[in-house]
Amino acid sequence: MTQPIKISVAKGDGIGPEIMDAVLRIFDAAKVTLDYEFIEMGKTYFEQGFGTGMTPAAKESLEHNGILFKGPMETPKGKGMKSINVTARKTWSTYANRRHFQSLPGVETVFSRAGIPIDITIVRENIEGTYGGIEHLNTNDVAICRRIISRPGSEQVIRFAFEMARKEGFSKVTCAHKANIMKLTDGMFLETFQRIAQEYPEIISNDIIVDDLAMRLVDRPQEFEVVVLTNLQGDIMSDLCAGLVGGLGFAPSANVGDNISIFEAVHGTAPDITGKGIANPTSLLLSGLMMLRFLGFVKQAADIENALRYTLEQGMHTGDFGDKSIPSIGTEAFASAIIANLGQKPRLSKPREAVEGVALFTKPIAPLKQKMMKAPDNAVKKIVGVDFFIESELLGSEIADKIQPHLASNQKLIMISNRGTMVWPSGSLFTECVDHYRVRVEGEMSQPEIFDFLSKLSSQFYIPSHEVLRTYDDRAGFSLAQGQ
């Protein structure tokens, strides 16, 4: 007999323990051979002084087992504490967040009433972007957030999207982006997508501006199958798609990495109904089904999904959805109904079939050291200047007058911008400014020359940060200002 696969389980906060107990009961009834190792993780452990929201034993359990199944968790507001959910995803490099949105019987939406079935998978980059949380207050009036997009990180999530599409029979993968505005960051993401897409000729690939995607998702969602996006854009579009199928209560989530993967409910902890036994376990159950398929329990996953759909077709529902003329049932009763319907198949939609030949999960070998990811790089790099940021209430022309005397013969003041818009050497009187300017000086310089130049200017201005300007095979590694 095959040994049970051991996974780490964190029940979560609020309604988490109630819905987790219900889901695990369904798994047991479906004869899923899992060994649950319950760990201490969540708001309670934040409040006990564990800054990551988990005990050392919980971290050790997860890193040993490689799989975490978790209920919703709350990060205490204020106190400077980072989200436990984001911390977990980033710490263990679960670079691909997959959320599957599909129409469910008994869950009425605008699209179900129109007879338009929805089946969309959002693949969101999970590590980088603004979710790095790298922020600084440069002046009293200006806060800065660094949005980091890397070529290796983009390749990881984009390749995951194509491999998933190939494995599961999707015919189209779409890259959503804002490369028309963020030409270097989103531009790198799009370029990586276009390069990798060539390796999957059997899959249709296309791209779309993310705001156009938002409009078309609420207008013609049936046009999309798999959409891959950067972190923040993917987060927003995921919640939009959840709204298309009835809300976050029907939105499963998987965070997949090379070594550790996390399957979780993405809705809130619902403290207002905690302990009342009326919470909807569907989102966590659907996330659990993604986990079962990941682990190789494809038959059990198909059986449970078919039982869930059959149960919904019978009109059974918790209080947050469904036909209001039919009395709602509680969490445990809903789970019991699904268990009673194991072996049944839905009649109003196509039953889920188990894919043959899927091997059971094998825990990856733990790395001996942190992995350095590096894309091939043969570019000739040259420093051609510096952008530096200053705090000042002077006008652009007055700032230029103060900087010009400090320039060396090989340095030239090119432009001054405010909030990304050029205000010197040309601009408009109607451009409103704040006390934070970007100053661009160009010329072939070494790093010591740049530091020497900024040191001289530091007696004139407060300089909170600077960026070295480089070219890569004569391609500029920096953007222009608006109006430049």
C-alpha cells in the first residue's frame, strides 16, 4: 500500500478552522491518503511575538513537507507587520499564483443568467513587482515604491503558464501588461512572453493591454482561457474574475514553486460569522482539489468535484449564495451533502474526468544554498550618466542654475522632471509640481565620478536617491520623461 503523503495544514483565523475541518472530512470520505501535520500559523502567533506569523516548528514542518494547505489568515492592522500570506509566498519562492474561475451550478451571476459559461485561469507572478514592498519617504510629500521586474522571474511564471496550458489542454495563453507606458518593466515581461511563446507553437499566444483586458473580461470573458500577468495587475484581475463567477467564496488559489507549494482560500476570515457554523467552504475545497491534482490524486479530485457540482445542482447552498427560496444549510451539513453525493455526476454540466497516468507527488530535494537566477548576458554595458532625485521647492530653471556650475567638461544637464513630466529645459506653466525632482545628467562617467559629483551637490540639495544610467549594446536602460 502506498504511504500517505504528508502535508502541512494551517487552519487559519476566523472561519478558517470551521471550513478546514469540513474540507478535510470530505477528503477522508473520498479516501485521499494524506497525512496531516497541523502547524501553528496565523494572527494568534503574530500577537504572541512571532514576526512572520508562524512558529519555528511550523516553518520547519512546511520546509520538510513541501506542501502547505491553509485557511484564510489575518494580518493585524498597523503594528508594521507584513501580510503573512505575502510573506509565505515570497519566502518560499512560490512564483506562480494560479486561480481558476469557472461557472458553478446554483451560483447565479450575470453571465449564468445569460447562458455564458466562464472558465478562465489567471496566472499571476507572485514574487516581484510592487509586492516587494520596497518603499521610501523621499520627502514629506512624496513616497516612492520600487517595482522590480526581473527577466528570470518573468520567465519562471510565463513558462509555468505555457506548461500548464500544454498539460491540461488549453489552446490559448494571453499576456496582459502595460508595456505601452512601463516600457522597461512591463516591456521586459512582454518580451519574455513573446520569446517563450515560440517554444509552444501548438498554443495560440497573444497580448493585451491590462486596462483593455479589464473591459473585455466583463464584456466577453469567454474569449480568454489562460491569462498571465505581473503581480499587482494579476491580483486585481484575479478579484475581477472572482466577481464574474460569484465572488471570492468560489475562487480557488494555488501558489506553486519548484520546492514548496501553497494552496489556500483567498477570501477573508469573516469574523462576523466565526463560530456560527454557516461559512461557505467551497473556495477552500476548490483550492484543495487543485492541491489533490498537484499531488497526483486525480481520481479523488474528480470524484469530489463531481459530487460538489451535483450537490449544487440539487439547490443545496450556504447562506451567502443560492436560491433564496430554498433554505440554506450550514458548513457541516453542506460538507455532509457532498460526502453523501460522492459517486454522483453533475447532469447540467460536463462531469470532470480524471487524467490517466498522473504520478503521485515526490517531494523535491531540498536546496543546499539559495539559488541565484541569471539570464544569459553578453551585452556591452556602458555608464552614460546619472538620474538623481532632490527635495526642493525651487522652480526647474532655478535648480538648473544651481547645478550647472558643478558640471565637469564631460557632463551635461539634460533635463529636470517632476512626477515624471519634464519641466526643464522646456515645459508648460500649467504643469503642477511637488517638492521632488528628477535631474538627469549625461556623459561617460565612472561610478567614483558620479559619487564625487553628487557629493559636491549635497551641500546644495538633499539627494534621497540616484540611479546610474547605463546602455546595453547601445540600448538605453532608462526611460524618457513625459515631454522629453
